[in-house]
Amino acid sequence: MKKNLILAQVLVVAAALTSCNGGHNSPLARKVSDYAVVTVEAPDLSGITDNGKEVLNLYRFAADEVDAIYWEQYFGDREALLGSIADPSAKAYAEINYGPWDRFTGKSFIEGYKDRLPGAGFYPEDMTVEEFEAFADPAKTSPYTMIRRSKDGSLEAVWYHDAYRPISIR
């Protein structure tokens, strides 16, 4: 919930910056202003049992974990990236795009990052098509694996349940 509030605050700050005179001078401020900030009101939970409320909390917890995994898969260290961005519009746009690359173009909008390579973190960035085709593991095309480099530099298929260890929910 804290992450959602922080994201909402970042988007509100970015929206406020882009709505001021001169705020639209920045190309990123204009791009952020293309997105709507939506407030989702909490529903009335008075008719839900304590057990039902706990189930809702578990769903929220699961959503936060999936969001963290998606950040890790698509970019890597979310906090390091966002902590390195001083411009509020760039930070908001990175939050929207889950990294320093524009989702529509694949182009980097943060200095120091190359344009997005294909594979979205599911494959090593330096892997070639030929290397993938020569990799003999049948799990390489499973929707439940990622391809990583082992310590010796060869390719290996890693199952999600191994890559993302179980977490404690209490």
C-alpha cells in the first residue's frame, strides 16, 4: 500500500509540475501529462468479516510482490534507478514505464542507459539468436523459465519457482 501511495504522490507531483506555466517545456513532462492520475476510493469494508479483510490484505501483498518481480524482470534494481533520478518528470516516467525505456519506442529517456534490448530480462542481454538455438535444454521455451548465464558463461534455464524464492506473508 505504501508503494501505491508513493507512486500516486510521484504522479501527482509530476502532474503538478507539468500543469504549471513552463512545465510543458520538458519533453518528459509532456509525456507524463499524457497519463491520467486516477484516485481509486477504498470501498466500504464494513460488511466484510475480519477473515475477508485478511484475504484482501493477502491479495494486496501478492500484488506488491508481483509488481516487485516485474520490476526485477524488466529492469533490475528499481530503488537504485529511481534514487538516481533527480528530475521529478523523469522519475514519474520511469515509474510509469518500469524502467528507463519508453514502452512505446524502446528508447532510453535516462542518460547513461542504452535503448532497450529485446528479451525484457528473460534472456541475457548478450545472448545471440544462434546461441539460443544451439542451447539444447527443452525448458528454454517454457513460459515458466528464464534463461540466465551460469558461472561458466553457458546458458541455463531457470524455473521461476527457483528464481523467485518463497516469501513469508506473515
